Amino acid sequence: MLTDIHPKLPMRRKEITKDFYIKLLSFQEYGYRENNSYLMVAKDNIQIHFFEHPTLNPLENDGQVYIRTDDIDTLYDDFLQNGIPIHPSGHLAVKQWGTKEFSILDPDNNLLTFGQMV
């Protein structure tokens, strides 16, 4: 019955979040664009939605998304080549639970973990 999930994460400033996801991660803006307090981005088969939270303290933000991929090595290499900072404790590694993963943080400290079954 369930077919998709589109997580909603907090953002302080739409333009900064939009630039990060579109310019650095190659997402496309999706859907309704007139609302200054909401942003939707899409890439391949996923969407991420953002709601404005101007008083968000990034150091207290626990927003997280786990994104499955079918080519983790290429994705990781692309991120490195494009200068996207990898989370200090999130470099590419095979985890004990059977996935190969890495993580990054967006400008609001939302954790994005990318993983592939091995």
C-alpha cells in the first residue's frame, strides 16, 4: 500500500537551502515555488521537502534522512569531486548491519545518510 515517502526537514533560509541542494547536490526545484516558507526538491526518485524554521539552532537540529542508492561508490566520488564536505564520522564504510554508507550535513545540520545494501 505505501509507495513513497517525502521527508520534511527544517530550514532557516530558503535561498541557502535551495542553493545547497540544487547547486551542490544537483537536485531540481519541484512543485509550488511561490511559497517563501516551503521548498520541495527532487532528484531521481526522491523528494525532500523543507519548511521554514527561522529560529532553528543548527546545533540543536536532529533532522535526518536515510537515502538508498544503487551506486554508492560513484555517488561518494561525485560528492568528493564537487567539494561536498563529508560528515567527519560519516566517511564511506561498510557497516556491521550490511550496508555501505556515508553521510553529509546540509546548511541547517540536517543529516543526510546515503546507503546501499552490500
